[in-house]
Amino acid sequence: MSDTQATPVFNIQRVYLKEASLEQPNSPAIFLEQTQPSVDIQLGVEAQALAEGVYEIAVAATVHTKIGERTVFLVECKQAGIFEIRHIPQELLQQILGIQCPQIVYPYLRGNVADLIQRAGFPPVHLAEINFQAMYEQQLAQQQQAAADGGNGAAA
């Protein structure tokens, strides 16, 4: 049976916390501060093939809060999932890896980040909902622009 005739397969094999770290270098003095800290949140998505038809998707978050130049806390967390995806056209596979899989993993990341921060003695930081389709389309446009720019530079 060829891939085009086979039934598409999409299974979640596992969702797990891959990495978590917390730093609060100015504790306990920082707990006495009355100033509202600034919060910087960075997100990223990684995908890698583990075996034929098996992929790991990881969504990472970095939450860095500061008062002035002093760090209140720094949390780095990576939530991952292992997915079995077979008999799907390549262009659709890339969308599944870049949109659907991160949407499944992200709620676990949000919960773990909020819990870790709260357990450190701070009010939880709740990561906003993410439109992974818009994020994927933006990354795709950036890749296409970079390829176009690279193509123009090579022809000159």
C-alpha cells in the first residue's frame, strides 16, 4: 500500500516537562521591594524527527522579571510532546508540526510556568494564549524572505 492510499495517523504518545529552571538571585531582599517589576516573556517552538513518523515538539518559555537592573526571577521551561504522524502530505505535515502539536503542548507549559513561579513565592505569571497558526505563518514568511534575499545576493 502506498503512502497516498494509507490512512493518516496522528497519535499523541507522550507529553512531558523536558526542562525547568528557576533563578532568584536577589532573594530574599527582592521580596521586600514594593516596585512593580517589568516582565519579559520569550517563546519558541522546536520540532525534530525521532524516528520514521515520530516527532518531538517542544515549546519553550523564558520569563524574566526585573526591578530596574535587578532580576526578581528568571524561569526557563520547556514542555515537549512525542507525536506519531504518518501518511500525511509533506506540506500538511509541516503545518501539523508547527501549529497543531504546539497547541496541544502549550497548555501544559502555561500551567508548569505559573506553578513554578508561584512555588517560588511570587504571584503566578499566566502566559497569554498563543495563535500558533499566525506564529507559523510569520516564521514561514520570514524564511521565504530570507531565501529570496539570499537568492538575490547570490545573483548579484
